[in-house]
Amino acid sequence: MKLYFAPNSRAVRIAWLLEELGLDYEVEKYSVGDRALRTPEYYKIHPMGRIPVLEDGQVRIYESGAIVQYLLARYGDGKFSPDVEDPMFPEYLQWLHYAEGSIMGQVNILVVETILLPPEKRNDVNVNRAKKLLGVALGNVDSRLVDRDYLTGTFSGADIMTGHACFGAMRAGADISEMTNLDSYVNRLLKRPALEKARSL
Ligand SMILES: N[C@@H](CCC(=O)N[C@@H](CS)C(=O)NCC(=O)O)C(=O)O
């Protein structure tokens, strides 16, 4: 398998899962904002010039959530994802998709408005709104963790997706100082050797 990867990006999610599953993979390494992602060659790999992309034989797939679902369906052998008959399955899907659906949109706005745009183009209304919505989205994760260590009880693909989105939110400046469950959760995830390996690539 080949993973199109960049450090400090959503591609870490995929390397993390590949490590958790003990699967062999090679990495083609870029950086976020790399001009090499905006070339006709790379647009054939991902039509919008993004990472991650996973190649597995004849399969080429992008969207980190879809890649996590693909890898677990194909190679998970029952690990890190409840069976479709398990009452936890719908909640698992909900938390798997929460990362991109409810967290990362606001993270993207914060990154654009506080890092990428030149100061004269930044807009405080957008920043404050994104911080507020992110606070609500992260507060919901914090509440979910009040009586469990992981989003669906045991560690799963949902933690890879939404846990990683929480790291991204914190890096973008989200304030989680009052979210003690979330704080412990993030530290718990950071202790996993597979994540440590993925973050060192
Ligand atoms: N929803 C997509 C988002 C993909 C995405 O935006 N990736 C960013 C990195 S986290 C990217 O490729 N940025 C490179 C660039 O824009 O230069 C996913 O979850 O895979």
C-alpha cells in the first residue's frame, strides 16, 4: 500500500491506523501547501490536490474518513470498528464522521483567518464565530467522554478521526482549558505508540 502523506496533516490519521493494524505501507511524502500537490501529475492522484490518498493494488481512495472505513472493512478483522449488528455501530459512524462534519470546517476557517490570510484581509467576525462553533463542537466531545475513555467505549476508528480533529482544533487555537475529559482523552491518545510513529514520519 502507498500513502500520500504530509506531516501535521490529516494523512497522520491514516498512518496511525496502518500502524495500529500492523499493515505494511510506503509513504510518498509532501508538505502541506507543497507546490508539488498543484501539478497536473498530482491532480491525477487527487483531483483537488489534497492528501491523504491511499493506493492499495487497483484501489485509489481519498477522504480520510472513507479511507479509515475502507481499511477497517477490508483489513480490520473486527478490530477498531463495531460490527453492523452491534448497537454501538450507528454511534461509531456518527463519531467517525464528526471530525470532518462538525470540527474541521471551523478549524479550516481559523487556519485561513489567523495564518494564511495577510493581516489586512483577516476578519475578526469570522474568527470569533469559528471559535464559538468549535467550542460547541469540542464541548460535545468532552461531554461524550464523561463516562468513557474512548468515543465508543473501546478505541476505534472514530477516535482516530475525531481525536485527530481535536488535536487540529487545539493547534488552531481552540480553548479546551475547561474541558477536562477532552484534555485527558487527548493525552491518552498521544500515548499510543502507533500515533507516536505516525507523527514521526
Ligand atoms: N476532507 C478531506 C480534506 C483533505 C485536506 O484538505 N487535506 C489537506 C491537509 S490536512 C491538504 O491536502 N492540504 C494541502 C494543501 O492544500 O496544499 C480529508 O479528510 O481527507
